[in-house]
Amino acid sequence: MAAVTVRIQGRVQGVGYRYWVARQAGLIGIDGWVRNRRDGSVEAVFSGTDNALKKMLGACNKGPTMAQVTRVQETPYDDPVEAGFHTRETG
């Protein structure tokens, strides 16, 4: 199992991106969380197998229909990740 922090930029707020991420995470089998950032980006922590993370990151590069993703930046995440997937308050 591996974990990453992801920052997604572009038109990703006001288009259902967080809820779409939560649904994708459930389908793929990812643990973690997602939230909007005050700077207009979306931040998430994903934990799963290498294959699951690859699928999730690929999905995030496309996003839901109304989104326009311009950048997905990932960094390793070393803290424990709670089981399941959660939507958090804006941070």
C-alpha cells in the first residue's frame, strides 16, 4: 500500500469534482479524503495499491464532465490514512 497527497488545479470547484472523486475512490478501492482549497484547487489524499493509485490519478486528470483539469500534482504521504473515503470541509 502506498499513499499520496494530490493537488488538482483548473476548473475543479463548482462542478461536483469532490463528489466525483469520492465516487471514483469507492469504485477503485481507494482510502483517503478530498476537500476544496480556498485557492480554487482541490486537495486529496489517496491510499491504495500501486495499480489503484495509478487508476485514480488517471481519473483525476480527466475529472467529471464539467471540470477542466490543468494540473495534477502528487507528493508522497507518510501519515496513516483512515479506512474508507471521506469528503472534508474546505481548508
